[in-house]
Amino acid sequence: KPKFKTRMQQKKLLCNLTKKLSVISQALCIFLAVCIVSTKTNTINAAIYYPINLGSIKVSGTVTDENNRPLLGVSISVKNTKKVTVTDAKGHFTLETNESAILVISSIGYLSQEVVASSNNLLIKLKEDVKQLEEVTIGYQRLRKSDLTGSISSVKASELNLSSSTLSQALVGKVAGVQVAQVSGAPYSGAKIRVRGIGSINASSEPLYVIDGYAIGGNTSQGQGNGGNATNGYNPATAGNDIFINPEDIESVEILKDAASAAIYGSRASAGVVLITTKRGKAGKGSFAYDYQLSSQQLANKVKMLDATQFADLFIDGRNNNYKDILISKGITWNDTYFSDDNATRIVKAGQTATGCSVCILKDLYDFPTQTKIQPKYNTDWQDVLYQSALVQRHNLAFSGGNESTRYLISGGYLDQPGILNSTYQRRINLRANIDAEVSKKMKVSSSIFVTNNVNREVQEGRFNQGPILGALVYMPIFPAYNTDGSLILADKGAGAQTDGYAYSFQGIENPLALAQRVNITRKGTRATYNANATYQINKDLSAKFNIGG
């Protein structure tokens, strides 16, 4: 402890000491603490500390689950600081921090970990939080699955078949006790979901859909587009038809299968409840994700039909045998030379008319004098003409990020799905924005906005003479689909009610390809929905939540 005569000498020496230390090492941070100055002895007690500045390092690594699968959206934060980042689709992350800083790795459904920052590449494996995974939100509370008295099935996003274009198709084979059946192969048609079977003849058996806590009315239409049997019903608001929600936006799906759900959601839940939770933003550095899917669809199995030669043989034999039976029934002694009778003679002998002749034969298929078949000029497989291989494209992108108080997720999707049936398609654009904010320690608010635009090119289904699907099975293979100049045949004279003055009792039907291409049935729709809620934590075990939406 040096002694000084005056305070001026004390200050002077202190300044010189500081300068010398700065010269010795500019990399060291000098902290000078001046302790108690004794006024009686004119002495000063001084202590000098040299804290080491470790400098900034770049930390990088990969986060996976226990099965070495990369985890997307895992939060990586520096303990006791506001530095945060998230992992990308490959589980990679990069962060700048001080050496030996503590990194906190956390993600929903996994146990949090703390590791020491290092310049070496870090490999971090997260273990599932069994307690958290065993919890589920039912109505107004969170319960452990072991405490549930009702029947419920839960499906995580990772278990969904996201290559499917519809939510209902993505659930096929994923939920025990729930029937998911595809109505048709049309791209704009969904699948019917039956949670509790069919409980009414007239009312719908579709379940109630609850998306992010907001109930969306169950299907009130029984049309084919909604899984029913009627030909004129279609409800674009039904989530199961994939017109309301993009499967890529889904975080998890819970299905309430027993009658206890009616105690929470009322009579609308009589056919079961499908709880859908969409993805939300997470605290951390803003991230961008893009996903592209390309798939092919084609007719699984063709119906085995007669070709033109086989049809001609059957047609000629059938008409000749019918002609023979009618003459014998009239008491006329049969002679095989009658097979050479032309159509005019047959009408007279059989007592028929030109407008309803079941014994007449097309002259392009049969040589009457020689009683031989003429090889058909055309051999058209109408299933090959009508059906095609379809390439389906889907684009999805998402922006997410935020901090501890405000988080956001904005996503968009575009689906271009041609049908396997010629000229049919579905084109859909989805936009969604989810925002969560903590106004205070007790007040939380969130909102969701969703917009979808859908354009469907459809064909008529039902009767064979009005729709191309059944028409392709009854239209004769001896008729062509195109003219010699390549243009589409709108009607063939041989397929009409009367040809060359004779009607051959063929069904009056149009070219199936013409029915698909020329009968324009286009359905367009734009739907926007929103919902917002505020939650106030009254105490540890009680909270109040307010919902509004439309």
C-alpha cells in the first residue's frame, strides 16, 4: 500500500498506471476498482482486475431426433441473452456468440438441452418429451391421454401423407376406427370421413371440424363432392374436401370418436369431431422454407372390353340369330340363305320398322351376299382416348420467426392437379397468416387469416349418355374419335338413332371425348376466413379465453 502526501499525487500515479497497462496489452480489458480511501492516514487501497475477453466465435451444428432424423424449427438460444436462431430443413444452424457460452436447444415435444458453445461442429440429439406428447387439448383443458375417459386418436404432421392433395386422403390408414373412403378419382373430389358411422338418412354424417379452436360447420350437403350420393350437392366450405385447408399447414390432428364430444361442441359433434391444429411461428431468427412436390397419377386398372373385331363378330352373330328366332317364331321355315337378306328385306319379314330395327346390320361390317364379316376400319379403345397420365405439381413456401413476445407464420401454397380424365383439373391457391403475441405476463392474443381460391374443371357423372366415364364403356370401338383432319368428331352417324335410313337400336350417345372437352363445367370459388382469440390467465389453474371469427 503506497503512501502519498497529497491527493494530486494519487491521481497522477493512477493515470500513469492505466496508460502503462494499456500499452502492455490492448486485448485485455482493465477494470480498476478504487476501494476505501483513508482520510486519516491519506492512504488508498486499490485493486486491479484483468478480465479476459474470449472473443466471438461462429458456432454451427446439426440437431436430430433419436433416430438421426433432422429436426426443422428447433430453437437455439444463448442463455441469458436475446440471441436466437432456428434450424433449417436439414437440422443445421449457425450462430455467433462468445466462446464457452451456454446454448439452450428447445423444441415442442422434445426435452430441452444445454450445451457449451464450441468452434467444433456440434451434433445434438433431442429426446422426446413423453409427458408432453401424452397431453392433448380437449375442449377447454389439457389432459394426459391416460386420464381420458373418451375415445380419441391423434396424428402428428410427420405421420401424415403430405404427398396427398387433400387432408382426408392424408389421413387414409392413419386413424384406427375411422373410415376414410375416396368418393371418386376426380381431382376436385374429396374423400368421405366417417367417425361414428351413418347416424341419419337425411342429415349429413360428416364430422365437425375445429381448426385452431374455431369450429367450422360440418358438411350439410350430401353431394358427391362432399362424400354423398347426390349429383347436385357440393359444399366448398367443407375442410375434408381440401378446399378449406392445406395439408402442409397442419401441425397435428386429433379425432374425437365418442359421444362425449357432444358435451363440449353440442349437437354438431354428433358425428364426431376432427380437431386440427395449424403450424405457428416460433421465436428466433426469421426463416424461409420452400417445398416442391411432383407426382404422377394414372388409371390403376382398365375395364376389359371387346376390341373392334370382337365387337363386330358379336354384333353380326347377335343380329343374325335374332333374325332367325323371329322368323321361326312366325312359323317361317328357316333357311340359312336368309342370312343374305339385306336390311330392307329383314324389316319386312321380321315385321319391324326402320326406326326400330333389331335385326339390321351395319353395311360397313357385313357383306350380305357372301354372309361374311367386313374388317372394321377403326379400332378405338375409348379408355385410352379418355384417360391420361397426369403430372401433379405443388409449391409451398413459408416465412416464420419472431421473438419471445411476438411470433408469426405466413404460408402460401399452389396446387396444379390435372385429372386422369381428359380436360379435368383442380387449381388452388392457399394463403395463411398466423400471429401470436404476449401483451403481458397474463394476457396472450393470437389471430389467423386464411384465403383460398379454387378453380375446378369438372365433367358430368351419372348416366352413360350424359357423362364420358360410363360412355367410354358403352360406346362402340368401331367408331373413331377424330376426323381424318385431326379434328374432334362431335357425332358419328353410325352411333346415332338412324343411319342410312335405318336405326340399329344403338344407344344415342355422343363421342365420350367430346362430352369431356366440349361440355364446359367450371366451378370457381374464393373463400376467406379469420379468427382471433385472447387468453387471460386469472390464476395458475384458471384462464379465460375469448374467440371471434367468421
